[in-house]
Amino acid sequence: MDWVTIISTTVKAAVGVETVLYALAAIGINVHFGYTGLLNFGQAAFMAVAGYGLAVTVTVLGLPFWIGIGVGLLAAVLLAVVLGIPTLRLRADYLAIVTIAAAEIIRLIFRSVAFKDVFGGSDGQRGFSEGFYALNPFPEGDYGFGWFTFNNRVTWVLFVGWLLIALSCLIVYLLMKSPWGRVLKAIREDEDAVRALGKNVFSYKMQSLILGGVIGALGGFIYGLAFASVQPDIFGTETTFFAYTIVILGGAARVLGPVVGSMIFWVLLVLVNGILSGAVEAGYLPFMAPTQVGPVRFLLVGIGLILLLVYRPQGIFGDKREIAIDAR
């Protein structure tokens, strides 16, 4: 096995594009689940409408890049409002049912042959990232040091992505230290008591759903710009479940929990994948085919996460009380 390649790839994964986009999605989930107690199982839908909003605006309508960003953010806000109006006055599990169903409906609409001229069908859309890379301040070449070396395009994406993560974490930190954030935490603990104090619980939940959805939408932008394309199947339910895994791994209701959780999650996946692939190629695992490496790595990482939930359910930085759900 080429241990140098395995280690270098693993180290780069700690700050790579996947880590960035899932960190943004998980920060949004943290606002919903960690701070407000909302079971949003449709975070992938917020990422999808943002990515496709940008792609369709630029490629189909021929409008500038920045208008596409605005359209994507507006689509995320509208999605939150549409999902929240019929569900946020009900129990937590109704929101979970509606959001996971809505996410699948949106994915299938984007995948539909009937709308292929607009959304591109199963092939998705591409050719909308030129406006973003035209702003790239990094000349042609490689940047970084040692194993943390990337070309100028990836460096630009990572620079913007980590800047968005920093801004999102700062906004979440300031908001959760404010009276508004304390109301959200109170709603998570006992929304009936908050309602008895005269607070509009529905309004606060809606604001939280919009905020977390918009932050998650930033992850959709990063995906589309990094890979210069969007495909509907990327925004499946597993994307949302990965984000929840990351939140729980890092610690719910902790500002930096989703960021650290995303880094650890992708480092583990890449490390296990590299070790298994090397072992199969070297003949150390004769009973395993190369095509089985992907599923087995998820199995092994999943077992590790189950053990984490058994022995430390609050995650690395979390508190057990932060993951309790009041589903009344």
C-alpha cells in the first residue's frame, strides 16, 4: 500500500470541498435541530434549490452570476416558508415527514424528463460557474504547503467556502447569545412554556427554519461551483442524513460542532477508503472485490458512529441535554 498517498489524501480531505459543503449544510441543521429542536429531514432540498436556482438563472435565462446567487437564496427562503406554514404549528414529527417528502419531490422534479430543457434531467446543468471563476484572484498554479496543496480553482473555492463557514459560525454564535437565540433554546426545551410567556412560537420557528435553510443553501452553491455542475441525485436523502451524522458527531448546539464533525467524518471516510483499497490491491483482503470497498467503508464508519452514540451520545463537544427531542 502507498501510505504516503493515503495519508496525503486523508489530510487534504480535512479541508476539502466535501468537508466545506457538508459543514455548511450541518451548520444549518444545527440551527434547526440543535438550537430549536426542529426535525428537518429535507436539508438536501435547500441545497438543491440553491444550486439549481444559480444554474438555471445563468444557463437557461442567461442572467449574470450574482442574480443567480440571489435567485438561489430566495428559493431557499420560499421553500422554508412553504414547508413551515403547514407544519410548524404541529408536532415535531410532522415537520420531519413533510421535509423528507418535499426533498424527494424536489429531487424528482429536477430529475424529470418533462423539465429536461430547464433542469437538465438526470444529467443536471453545467456551464454556470464562469462568473465565479472570473473573480478568482489566484493566478494559475498551485497554492498551499506540503500535503495541503491545491490548484488555483480549488484554492478559490476553498477560500470562499471557509470564509462562508467562518461567517456562518459567527452569525450563529452572535444570534444564539442574543435574546432571540435564548428564545429558540427555550422553545427546544418547552415550547408551551414559551407560548405561555407571550412569545410567538410559530414565528420564531419559521425564522429558525429560514436561517438554517439559507445557510444550508450555501453548501449547494459550493457544490455547484466546485464541480461546475449540479445533478439531482447528489441531493438525495443521504445528504441530509450525512449532515445529521456530522452534527451529532461534533456535538449538537455547539457553534463549531458541525465544522469539526464534518472534518472528522470525511477524514474517516477517506482514510478507511484508502486503507481498504490499498489492502484489496495488495491482496491482503482476497475475499473483497474493489467494487465492495465503497459500501464496506460506510459500514465500518457507521459501526464507529454507533459506538460513539452508545458511549458518548452527545458527540465530541456536545451535551446530552442538547439532543433531547420534545415531540409533543
